Amino acid sequence: MLVYYKMQIGKNQMKMTLRWYGPGYDSVSLEQIRQIPGVKGVITTLFGKKAGELWTLEEINNLKKIVNDSGLEITAIESVNVSDDIKIGSEKRDEHIENYIKTLEAIGKADIHVVCYNFMPVFDWTRSDLAKVRTDGSTVLSYDQELIDKINPENLLSSMDSKSNGFMLPGWEPERMARIKELFEMYKDVDNEKLFANLKYFLEAIMPTCEKYNIKMAIHPDDPAWPVFGLPRIMTSKENLLKLVTMVDSPCNGITLCTGSLGSNVNNDIPDIIRALKEKIHFAHVRNIKHLRPGKFDEAAHLSSDGSLDMYEIMKALYEIGFDGITRPDHGRAIWGEVAMPGYGLYDRALGVAYLNGIWESLQKTVKS
């Protein structure tokens, strides 16, 4: 019986992880993460690094040692941020790409082989509320296009910062947001076509290094999956994701399957996208959201019945394509009085791990792959 059980759970064995922002930036400790059943590694980054800045092998190895000494491993980097100069194609882009290539070389030498990144202009992600109170007393990240339309982008940081619990928000670094008027000016002539062309230029430049070190580049979908403040957004749909993976033909060019980001648009069929992108999903962020009306959604617990996404069907699609890559629960609710970076507390994400692992085990035992 024991041998049979091991054989069954050996199939399609995904790698469950948790995102961790590093020493001094995260309220969750590595010791706590290690105690979540099924979690063997973390997704992390050199959080204090600015986009375009060089990462050294020594810095990466120092971070790796901290994680390894805790009994965990670094399974992926999220993110090596792509500078706005690369995204708009300015005269500085080649210099920044060269730094990016050197950073990838250091990551490869450190034996890390997945990098999640995004190509979103100005804002990596946008919400109208970081702590919307639910009927159960928990709080969640929320988006309402009607509220966003009333906000001056220059004032958005102060609105976000007021509910950040004192944590620096990824993609909303104060020194970058201080340049927001300049950034909007930089993007004034950048449309979807030009943004795609600049993404292709970037990927063609870095792919030889990625292939040399077997580094899977996993682009993160835009969040939410439509234009915000008139800025272009290109990683929003099945069509555009397929365009990405075909325009630069390399086994290292792929996607991060983020169910919450893609699921923000009700027109996106997540299981269908998973099946269409088979072999190109290098990383999976799995979370749930609750659609309230077009352009308005709340984030939810991972449980299917708590939101609008069918988490079983999503996990089943991943299982059926033979996915055995890195997975993590994504944003969680703030529950049980925990004070943490919005979306990145311990408790609800740990519940998400248990739920997703439970679905996966049931698939391993009941579904023929």
C-alpha cells in the first residue's frame, strides 16, 4: 500500500512555494514558511535593487545562503525588474539590457533557473483599495475602475501608501513614483504595437544568455488585464500571450500563468489559456477573485466558492498538460489580525497552499494524465 501511494503522488509533482521579499522587507519569516506542509522553496528577489541596476553573484549567493540555512531553497526570482527605458526603447535601453544580461549570468551561476518579470508601463499592478473590509471581517485588495477613473495618477501612491501597513509595495517604490509625471511623458508615444516591438527587442537580446544557463523567462500578465490611465497593456489575453511565445522562438521564452491577473477580465477562459500555452508555462500564480461588475472585482480566498474562478478546473488543466513546474498561492486576505504587506501575509496564503495541494493530490489519484 505504501509503495502504491508513492507511485501515485509521484506523477505531475508540481513544486509548491511561497513568495518571500527578503530580510528587512517581509513580515513573514523563513522559519514560518518552512512549517507550511508541502512548501520546499521560496520565490524571492533583491528587493532593494532598482530597475536597470546590476545584480552581482555575491549578492545573489548571500541571499541564497540565508534561504538555504533555513532549510529552504530559492526556486525562482521574482522579479528582475525591467526598466522603463527598455520598455519605451530609449537611448539607455542597451545599457540596461547589458546589465540585465550580466544579472542573468549571475543568476545562472547561482543555479537558479526561473525568472518572473513583467512589461507593464509605469504601474506593475493597480488597485483602488488595499484593505477593503469583507462581511467576514477580513480585508482584501480590490479594484474598481470607476474609482480609478476619478484618481489623478500623481496622487495614487499616497492613496496606496495609506493602507500599506508601512511596507514598501512591489512596483510602487517611492523614488520611482516621485517621477510619475516624467514616466507618463515618456510613454506618450508608446502604443501596444511599439511596446510589443520593444519586448521583442529585449527578449532577442537576452535569450542567448538564458539558453546558455537554462533560465526560463516567465512574463507576468498585466494586472488588471486592460489599459489603465491610458497606458498600453499587452499581456492581457490568450491571443497576446501566444503572440509573445511565438515572436521569439526559444524554449526559455514563456509565461507566468497568473490566474488572478488574467481572471480580472471575464473574457479570459483560464483553463483554455492553460491548454493553449502548454509547454510555455514556466511558473503558476494561483489565486481567486470575485467579479462584482465589469471593471470591478475583489480578491478572495483561494476556495472556488469564495470567488468567481473555478480553482479545481484551473488545477485540473495544469495537471492534464503535465505541468510539473513552480507554483505558488498568490495574494491572500488579511485575516486573524495579521499585519503584513497587503496580499502577502502568512495565514491566508498558508491556507491557500493547503487547499491547492489538496486539489492536486486528488487529481493525482483520480485523473488519468
